[in-house]
Amino acid sequence: MREYTVAILGATGAVGTRLLEQLEKSTIPVKELKLLASKRSVGKKLRFKGQQIAVSEATPDAFTGVDLVLASAGGAVSKRLLPEAVKRGAVCVDNTSAFRMEKEVPLVVPEVNEEALKEHRGIIANPNCSTIQMVVALEPIRQKYGLKQVIVSTYQAASGAGQSALEAMKTEARNYLSGQEMHGEVFPVKSEPKHYPLAFNLLPQIDVFEEDGYTHEEWKMIHETKKIMSGEMNDPTLKVTATCVRVPVVIGHGESVYFTTKTPDVTVKDLRALLEVAPGVVVQDDPKQQLYPQPLTAEGSRATYVGRLRADHENPGSFNMWVVSDNLLKGAAWNTVQIAERLVANELVSVPEDPYLG
Amino acid sequence: MREYTVAILGATGAVGTRLLEQLEKSTIPVKELKLLASKRSVGKKLRFKGQQIAVSEATPDAFTGVDLVLASAGGAVSKRLLPEAVKRGAVCVDNTSAFRMEKEVPLVVPEVNEEALKEHRGIIANPNCSTIQMVVALEPIRQKYGLKQVIVSTYQAASGAGQSALEAMKTEARNYLSGQEMHGEVFPVKSEPKHYPLAFNLLPQIDVFEEDGYTHEEWKMIHETKKIMSGEMNDPTLKVTATCVRVPVVIGHGESVYFTTKTPDVTVKDLRALLEVAPGVVVQDDPKQQLYPQPLTAEGSRATYVGRLRADHENPGSFNMWVVSDNLLKGAAWNTVQIAERLVANELVSVPEDPYLG
């Protein structure tokens, strides 16, 4: 059996530490693990399968001898280093938005479009966290009943902005609860000019604004959903619109998803039965037992939780549902490791002769 | 000029204290103010226009000589006592859901359907908090361009469940931040068998469940919106569906509202211009300045804030917007006092010969 030298790029962040944990639990036979990060984390040690592994600096040559890279160190780092890794023969699964919209880069959620992995040319992109959990819930429905339109409103946790942003939100909350003023210094987007507190507040801005008034996060949900589900980021036959809101939750994104099937005579019972056997989905939908997905109960799980399934009585074929998943696991680390598992299982861990180099 | 004897029923709660404050700021000439509450609050004193007023017990005879009642002491109390008040000649503005769906009871948001006040038979109902802010934002659009469909997802603050629920959420947050376990004891609904923490969590249940899987809060948003905007709680020409979620915010409900006009060639610019001069609306919609409605900035204001206006590029005539308002003011106390102001201004503070007695 082939064994793999794996590198984790950005090993010390909120997603990085979970990549390590998910890799440890995965079926991937790891021969050697390299932990790569920026200079300031060099020397730090992290535990993997009982061993202490020291973090080394992420340079182009650090990828020599590496078969598989799991990257989550920010878009700029991926853009600079992943082509170098590919040149050195490593297949890269990238958790940043750097290459998601490139035609040459498959954008993969294994439950939805695993077959797209076959076309990879060295880099595979992991979608945006809020996109992943939505398509896991929608794909079984699309396959069986067709999908005409999706209207989503998100409730996204602070940890989606990274570990230090999460800590900032907790500090804001502590200040508020002790009667002090809150100072927003990180949210909605660190690099933007204005900052607002997130604790006990709602911020309808995730990522920067596009010219048409949508945020880039909303743009990502629209175009990534189309690319993953129909292979074409501008597919006009699958209509998608999104409103993305940051909420003062630690871990776990919520999504209120309204969708319209192509078949108008579908019932909630049909959908529930379908989702109950769908890969990666756990149905939590029993109003009588007050059972529905919640961030606090989804935290730490790889599953996508679906509940609150309801028919729009005035529009046959249209439904509301509520979807929650751990944004750091299925939304990031687990989906990345799952892609790597599928690459290994399908013997796809090799860079083709015409690699994609950005 | 006629002066009025006013009674506040449920004067000591989160909404009650704000009723006092909004009444003090209102144009209503108050001759005498009576503060009524349950036995356990009797003797408590509250300040009104420089005077200390003692709370007395809410009994049928306490309404003798009262012209105008502002009620916010729970549905059961309103059901029992408001007919008694009406019998004694008092006109009642009720902030509970007790009478909202009665044909004989106008359900009023003054910016939308003030003229419905003329038909009152002693009781006027104040709508649900989440409904009010949505119809304030939608009505100018409906009047000018028509409205075919509304799909709303709410982000509702803890204070909507009352003062003690709000304190419970803060206690949960303090426990979480000091590394202790959180015990949900109040949310989602105190009288329901199961409770979950709200702090740093999302609860997709507000009020109890109906048979079809919608919560009663969602049912209210659907049917109250229809009754207020078209006078008929089941109007099939205005389609409405809702998903209501409780979020760990102190004050200020957020709403992601997707709507479709009857005129397909409306632009975002048209809508913004219209909303900028709409009564009760403040437009906060400048992505370049990162200006958009937030609960923290809406708190304490009577206005309904609207922003994030965007066209659904794939569905001409359909739009997304983000609406925030102080749920205790426009969502409750201010709308109640505003109804009373309009009753006074239109000389409608008198019980007709055929009163509605429940």
C-alpha cells in the first residue's frame, strides 16, 4: 500500500489544528507529516499520532518530497506557494479562496461532485464554509427532484474569521457583561477601514463589498454553489441568491434555506425520507420533541444537520429548511481531509503532465 | 383640549417600562396615569413626568374612569381584563397576541394602515415585533410597485422573550466565558418541556410549533403581514413565508427580507429613493462607507433601519434587503403609544355602542 508524505500549510490556525486532528482520524496512510507555517510559528510543536512534530517554515523547497498538501494559511500564501508545491510533484487541497473560480481547479464537496477530482491538475479547491453545508443538504434534493432556485440567509459564527477574531468577540462580550464599552477592532473584516463589535450584535457584512452591493461572501455562495452543483459558475438554470450575516456564535454556521424544486408535487415527507439516507446529512427535524439543528450541538461533528423542513403552502415545490454544521470541520478541515481521502482512495495523488501553476 | 386618563397594564416589564418612557415623550395629553400590574408588583413606584406613581393591582374595577389602556402583561391577562376595561368605557391598545386575529380588532402599524383605527370597537391590537418592522419597510414598496411575495428569515433578540429571559441569556454567556457549563432554562420557550442555551448559539424556535411544522411566531409573521397590508389574514395574492430564529443579541431584531414586486422593472435606486422618504424608515445603505443596519446602533431609536438593498440579478423585480429595529420600541412600546397618539389625534378615544368584548 502506498504511503504518503503529507504537509499541512498553516498548521497553527483555527482550521490548521483541526486539519491535524481530522488527518489523524482519517483513512490516509501517512508516512511522514510536515507542519509548515510562517516564520513566527517555526519551532512550535504539535502532536500527531503520539509524536511531537515541530513546525518548519513554509518555503518552496519545504515541499520537496511531499505527496499531498493540505493548505489553510490564507489566499495570498496559497497563491504564492501552491504552484511551487505542484512543480515539486505535490497534489494540493486548498482551503482558501485563491483558486476556487479557476476553470482548471476542481471545487469539490465529496458528497456532491467527487468525480470532478479526476480532472485535477495538481490543485483542488475546498469551497467556502457556508457553501459546503448548503450543497450537502441540497444535492440529494437536486438529484431526485431538480432544483430551480435557492434563496439563502446565513447566520455565520465568529470562528469563520479565524482564531484571533473569535477571541476578540469573546473579549467584546466580557466587556459588555461587565458594563464596559465594546470596541470593535476586528469585525466585520480586519483589513477594512471600519470595525464594529460583533458580541450581542449582528453584522450583515462578511468579506468586502462587490460593485453591485453584494459582499464577496455572498458572491462566493452564489457562484461556488453553481460551480459545485452544475459545473458552471454562471449556470443560469440554477438561480441562487444569498444574504450573509455574521452572528455572535463561537462555532457552527446556521442557514435559512428557501428552495424550489423542478417537480412541484414533492412533499416534506419525501424530502425528509431522502435526506435521512443522504451522505453526510443528519436529519434533526422533530418539532414535537423540539429537535432541530443548533450550533452548540453541531460543534465537533463532521455532519451537516438539517431540520425545520416546511412546505411553502402558497408555492407548491418550494420549501424552507434550517441547516447547521461545524464551520471549522465540514466547512473547512474535514472537507479538506475528506477530499484528500477520496484522492487517496481513487489513486489520484499524482500531478499530471500539464499541471496547473496558477 | 381633551385630556386622558391612561392606564399601563403590565407596567413593570421590559416593554412596560418603555411604554411609560414612550408615553412621556408622546403628544398625548395625560390627565392621570395609572400603573397596573399583578399583585406581586403592587406598591412599586415608577417615575412619570417628574412624579412617582405607585403600581396598583390590575383588577376589572381598576379601569373605572380610564380612557385609554396600553396593555403588555401577557395574552392571558389581556384576554381576561381588556373586555372589562372596554365595558367600563376604556379604549385598549393591546401589545399581546390575544386579539390580533379577531376580525373585530384592527391590527395596526400607523405607517401602514392607520385608517383601520376608525373601525375599532374598543380594542386595537399591536402586531408582533418582527412583523411591525418588516411591514414598515415593505409598505412604501407595495404601494408604489405592488408586492407579490415575501420570504423572510429573522434574527430575533433575546429581549423579545422578556426581561428575565434576557438576564438568563447574559448569565449563560458569563458562564460560558468563565469556562463553566451553560444551562438552558428559559429559551426557546419557557413553558415548553425542553430548554437550550441561547448564548453563543442559535435557536430556530420562537413560540410553540403548529401542526404543519411552522412555529407560531412564523405563523404570526405570515398572517399578521397579510392582515395589516391587505386587511385579510389569508389574502392569497400576497404570498408570505417566514423562518424565525432567536439569536444571542440583547436588543434589536434583524431580518433578511427577500421580496418580489408586481412591477418587474424596478431598480435598487428606485427603492432606495422611495425608502429615503418613507415614514418611520431610515435608510442605512452605503457599502462604500460600510454603512448598514445593526442592532447595537438601532437600540433606543423609534425608526426602522433598512440597508443591504440588492437586486436578485436572476429574477427581475426580486430584491434582498436587511431590516433592523429596536424590538422593544417600534416592535412594541413605541408602536403601541403611536397607535394611542393616532387615536387621540383623530378623536377616536371612545368605545362605540357595539363594543367588542372578546
